[in-house]
Amino acid sequence: SRFPNQHVDWEKALTEWAAEDTSNAAEPHAPGFHQDAFKHLVLFGVAERVNSLGVAGFRIDILNEIDDLCWFVMYRQRSTERLFSMLAHYEHLDQLRKATSILELSLWKAGIDLFAPDGREERDACRVRCGADVVVPNVLSFLL
């Protein structure tokens, strides 16, 4: 390939293309891109982002949404916007999931340092006593 390091902003490209197709749908001789071809282009365009989601259920939901959405020319813009909105929401939830795991591990480590500095108390007991069950939900309430 001649341009292997070229970045393609698939969200922008697909959203603009869908908007143009939708706005031209009423014209009798508007060039149309077949709905199945557009759907497969969408699948290709979001594949990397979908695969980066750490929760399998999120990936399945996105792929099911792509299958369920209507990709006919007159609905493309709405379908594309809905899909990218859903994907951004799941990416945000995935980032929060990762952050809460790090927060919980940090609290557990602090609990080990506090409650078992000499290593006498079991690590599992420190996990229970570290307060993550209180801290994590309160932190999430501010982030959501």
C-alpha cells in the first residue's frame, strides 16, 4: 500500500456520506450506494473501535445494532448518528470500567499496606476491609 500510515476518520467520513445520501434521497436520479454495501462499509469503519471494547456484551450490542438499523438512503444519516452515539456511550462505559478496576486495586493495595504492613493479615481480608465497596460507587456517581 502506498499510504500505510494514513489515518482515516471513519466516523466523519461515514457520517458526512450518510448525510449527503439522505439529503439527496428525494432526487429522482440521485446516485445511491446500496444499503448492504454501506452497511459493510460501516462494519469495516467501526471494527477497530468495536474490537477494543473490553465487554463482550457491548461488542455484541453494537454488531446487533448494525444488523438491525435501516441503511436505506433515506435513513442512513439517522442510523449512522445513532450507531456512533451508541458506540461512544459504550466506549465511555468501558473507560469507566477500566478506571474503577484500577481504583479498586489501588484501594486494595492501600488496605494491604494499612492493615497488613507485616504481611500477617490475608490479602482477601484486606480487600474486604479496603472500602472499595463504598468508594467506587460514590466516585462513579460523580462520573456518570
